[in-house]
Amino acid sequence: MDPERAARLDNIRTPRGRYAKGVVRRNQILSVALEVFATLGEKGALIKEIADRMGMSQAGVLRYFGSREGLLIWALAERDRLAKERIAEESYGDPISPMAATLRRSSDVAGLVRLYVSMAAASGYPDHPARDFFEVRNGDILIALREGLGELQREGRMRADLDPDAIARLALAAADGIQHQWLLDPTVDMGGVIDTIVALVVDTAEPRAAKQETAAEA
């Protein structure tokens, strides 16, 4: 990978330059943007609505993000950040179940789901502004899932013949795809679909090592 592209991808995780200025104001705008996107998605007079609520001009709002697309990407990144904070406060026995919990909460913010699905699809075009964001986001998620699933295998809680990378990609693909299906049919249980993957892959019993320690103590 060329150095310029590597720096651009790294900047997604740790914003620098003009995007790092005015952090407080930028975060205030993001908070309002998430409220607006939650109900409107990516369509409509979003920037005007955000600017009006902030008492700013539309140009003033976009100055913190570089462009309309930049604001949309930042909003998705903020959505992810808040989801990670929530997950960190909870306890899960496997690396996939947090995805189910996040998807269940997403059913309360349909506009953000529409925004995510729309931007994820658009990122398939090589020159789309969201391409780098999704490349980094998906890469980080896959690494975390692979590592977590690998640990389950070492504990004897996942079949040894299953490929952690394949299961990680299956879970991510299911999470992305089920959001689109939910937009078409809100009766779909997004979290339940991910729960099914967990049920097929993960042994919910306590780790083998823990069982051995319990037996030794007895």
C-alpha cells in the first residue's frame, strides 16, 4: 500500500489536521446530526435542519467536516463509537453477540440504518468518499471477530474445523444484509438472525479450561 493511502486510512481512526480542530463544536454538531439522521436518514434537507438547530449556516456546519459526505461519514463513525461504549459496559460470552445487541438497538433509529445501508452500498465504488471509512471499519471488525473466535476455539467452545475468518465474514455480511432486509420488512428480528449464527457456531457452555479447574477443585 502506498504511503499516502496508508496515512489516509490511519487518519480515519485518529483524525488530524483541520478535522481535529474545534473538537467540542464538532462533537456538538455530531450529536445533533445523529438526532436528525435517526429520523430522516440521509435524504431531505439534512444539513439545513442541522444548521438551524445549531444556529449556524450550512457552510459553517460543513466546514468542520469538509463536505456533506464528510459529515455523513463522521456521523456513522460517531454511531460506531457510541455503540462500542455501550458494548464495553456489558458482558458477552462471545465476540458475535454484541452485534446482535447493537442491531436490536438500531431498530429505534431507522434513519441511521438507512444512512448506513446507503453509504455502505455506495462505498463499493472505488472513488466514493466512504470507501476508506468502510475499508477501515470492516477490517477492524473482522480482526476483532477473528481474534475472539480464535480464542473460543482454543477454549474448546467452537468447532476446530471452522475457519474463524470465514465465520467472522459471515457474521459481518449477515449484519449488513439484515439491516437492508429490515428496512424492507420492519418485522424482521435483526438481532435474532445474528443470535442464530451464534447458536450454530458457539458452545455456550463454560470454557473447557474452567470445567477442568472446577473438576480439579472437586
